[in-house]
Amino acid sequence: MAKKFVNLFREPSNITDVMAGPWNDIRIEKVDSGATLELESVSVEHACFVISGSGTLANGDGALFPLNAQGAFAIPAGGRVRLEADDELTVLHIEMRL
């Protein structure tokens, strides 16, 4: 029998075939310099770990937070954020089912 594994660099990652629990997806995601990424927790919660690059996170209240390598953030149910990359921002992006 072939071993199952998670591939963070492709869609889908197969996380739900390998891991138990409320996993929805896990992937490496890149936000190009000057680009933005909006995340909202409606049917999933998000957690992101910054691997490289830098940028700014704006939460739903408009507060701004710097993003740098080794930083992390989570978005609970009902939350929303906008990421803006200063230079290419690479994050490990995890989605968990509610």
C-alpha cells in the first residue's frame, strides 16, 4: 500500500486524506510584492505562519500589524484580514473546518 503524504506545494494538499481532525487545507501561499490577499473566516478558520518576506496585516477593525518572517496570526470564526506584501510574502496557510 502506498503511503499517504501531504504536499504543501500543490492543490489540493490531501491533508484530509492523511490527518484526522478538522483540517480543511494546508498549503504554501505566496503574495507578490505590492499585491494583497483577503481572508475571511466564514466556514473555516485560518492560521498563517510567515516563512519569508514582509508586509502588513489589517484586521477587520482597520488596525495594522507588521508581518515578518517567523510571525504568525490566526483568524477566528467571523474574522477578516487583508494582507499586503511589501516584498514577496510566503506563508504556510492552514484552514480548519468550524
